[in-house]
Amino acid sequence: MDFIAAAAPYGLVLSPHQHTQFHHYLALLLEWNERFNLTAIREPEQIWRRHFLDSLSCALVTGDLNGRRLIDVGTGAGFPGLPLKIAFPGLKLTLVESTTKKKQFLQAVVNALVLEDVTILAERAETVGQQAEYREQYDIAAARAVADLPVLLEYLLPLCRVGGLVVAQKGESAAAELTRATHALQLLGGEFREMKEVWLPEGTRPHYLIAIQKTQPTPMIYPRRPGQPVRRPL
């Protein structure tokens, strides 16, 4: 795949240096994946497409991220946050990943690629959302394949400033999840903005970006204590 050309439809112009950073990221992912289960996708071509390019598709709804603050909740092996950081070096990024081994991998990538303004938190999303230094501090809160949308909104909307944006990457269940999330949006201070269909090269099914605008402060009772959003979705 010509990755630089594939990223162009998302409004991205990647330099040779950025392309090299993605190659280093791929090498680290493959190396660490032999020891720890970071991703079930192990073919390099599929990683370029289904991890890197899919992460970069978020730019279709966020626009230029340089100078903005983004928090990626449940980032796993760094998706979508780290590919967006490579594409937008001026992005101020926070990665939330509660698994220690994955946090170690994320730190290894940040160190190897010499990425600045990246904070990695080994915390639960519910805990981070109640901490003053993170609550309602971000222009964008993003997540990919973390939870059903009503649950995800309880993780993400408390982290967004009023006027900020939640970006949820979803599969074919996107429209149904959005319908189920109506009550959560009302409680948490969010308003549906758009749902954008995304086709990856050689993909057989579309992905979707659900964009939610933060229009009001989130009541302090949210997020609830760890585990409760999943057990009792809004």
C-alpha cells in the first residue's frame, strides 16, 4: 500500500519522516506482539490499513489537530491516538490504558519515535474522568472499539470541555448504538453532530465516525465509580 497516498483523502500530507515513524511503530508493534497480545492483527499490510489508516480517518471530523488537546481512552496499542500524534506533531495527547504491559509498550513507542507532549495514564476511564487535571480539559475525547456508545459517552464526555468533541469509531452497529445513546447524551451534556461513513482501501464494509458535541457541563456524578457504567448503562 502507498500509505502516504492512502492518507491524502483524509486531508493529510505526510512527510517522509512521518512515514518512517510509522514504519518504526509497525516494527515495535510486531516485536512486542510476539511477547504480549497487543493486537490480533499480525499481517503488516493489515496493520497499515486497519490500525494506522483507520486511526487517521478521525481527521475527517476533527480537522487539524495541531495545538489541540486530545485524550484517547482505552487506547490499547495506541489507536487512534499515536497515529494521530505522528500525523499532527503539535497535538497534545493523553493516552489512557489500564493494562500495565500495554502502557509499557506505549511508552516504548513514544521514546523510540521521540514524541513530545504525550502523557500515558495507567488508570480506569472512570477514575480519570473525576480527576480535576483531566476533567473537561480536552478539545477532543476519542475511543475505538472500547464499549457500547451509551457506556462510552459516560467515559468520554466528562473529559471534554464545553464546545469540545467526542469521536467514537464504530462498525456496522453505529446507527443502533446512537439510538440507544439518546438518554446518555441528555444526561451528560452532549449533542449529536454527525456520523461519517469511512471506507478503507480494499475494505468490504464501511466504518463510522460518530461525532458528539459537548454543549453543557457534565454533572459531577458522572462518570460513576469503576465498573458501574458497564453494569448499569445510562
